[in-house]
Amino acid sequence: MLDTPPSPSSIAPLQETQLFGIRLHAGTRQAVVDRTLELARSGRGGTICAANVDMLTQAKRRPALARLMQEADLVLTDGMPLVWALRRFEGLQLERVTGPGLTVDLCREAAHQGLGVYLFGGSPEELEAMATALQTRFPALRLVGRESPPLLPQQPALDPALVARINASGAALVFVGLGCPKQEFWMQAHRPHLQAVCLGVGYAFALIGGLQKTAPQWMQRRGLEWLFRLGQEPRRLWRRYLVGNSLFLLYCLRASWRPQRPGASKPRPVDPD
């Protein structure tokens, strides 16, 4: 039986915590929006990752990805299983914050505040569809640039010409849709040189552009979004979900068998600097 989602008023501000040794942030969707906009207006850049079961289990197996998440400004709980696990094992109250949902929220605020938005990633078709959808929904949105790159390696190297283009555009937010973990490694390489906040949102390009269907709400609430996506792209995704979901269940079982030590994992508030 599903637990009742907490009301936003009962959730503390953003807190840094860990799940199975991987760093995450817990809180409300609005708190994430507010913190991201603070970073965007500062002009100092930043990196925001949207973690789901696949990313967490990859990070457990890839120290480089775990270090990257440790260094990011925010690591969101994009996936109901992560939310449930943090409630169960860490006693936290939090909301799920998805990459597509956050993208829409931030573009709405960017349109109101006149912040420039840059789109990087996706196929040319996905990129065009996403740009059209955002501009239609938010006519005042300043889309200051968009690029669909050629095939990049798993860990892309710094592209100084791209950095110059993004900085010259005046972008405050860069939505990166390269898929996990390529987009995270891209952000790690480029973040020190960019004035904008980079957000790895992957699948959001196709969803917002209307090229992929969104799972029904009842499936999202029950953590079955992966099953919906598997039905859409079984040949590409079966191995990811077979391995990732199995490992996540194993981590949950191990955590259930090991009593929590008092004070073993204390969440701490995010420093708004």
C-alpha cells in the first residue's frame, strides 16, 4: 500500500543527505526551483543532477560518477523509489522532483524574470520540438541558443568554442539532454567555465517536445514509470532496468537487514550562500 505523500508545508527546506552512500538532496519542488534561480541570478554557474534508480545504481558502481554527484550543487530525487527509500531509511519528508517538471517550472520563472535559456542535446528533431513547445507555452521565454551536438564520447572533453557561445548568449540556465551519465560528465567538464547553471534533464527533451508519451499519473505515483518506458523502448532499455532495478532492490534489502546506527546519517540544510 502506498504511503500518503506529505504536504509541502510539512517538509523542511532543502537538506543534503545520502542514500546507500550516494549524495542526494531532499525537500520540495518549490525549494529546488528557488535555489536554482538563486544560482542562475548569481552568474557563478552551477550543476544540478536529476537522480533516479539508474543513476544511483550506476554511481554505486562508478566512483567517477559518485564523485561528480558529490560535487554538484544539487542532486534531485527524480524517481519515486528514491523518495520512498529516503522516507523509509532516513526518516525524511520530501517531494519527488523530476527533470521534465523542473524544466517546465524553471522556464516559466525564466520567462517572468527575463532569464536566458540555452538548450543543448537531444536529436535535431527533439531539440526543435522542445524549443517550439516551450516557446508556445511561454511566449516571453528568451531562448538564447540551442544546439544538437554530434555523437559525443561517454565522458565529453571541454569544448572551449561551445563555452564561448553559451557565455556570449547571456544564458542563465542551460538544459542538457545527453542522457545519463554522459550529460553529467559533460556538465562536470564545462561547469567551471560557464556563467550559467547547467541542469541534466535527459528524457525531458523528448517528453516536453511531445515526441514521447508521459506515463499515466497512476503509474508515476506507484513508481512504475520505468515499466511504461520499457514498453516503449524494450530493446534499448531492458538491460538498464534489469540491472538497475535489481541492484536497487538489493540495496534496499541490505539496508532493511542492517539496523540504523544512531546519528549515522544526519541530513544538513543546504547552504544558500
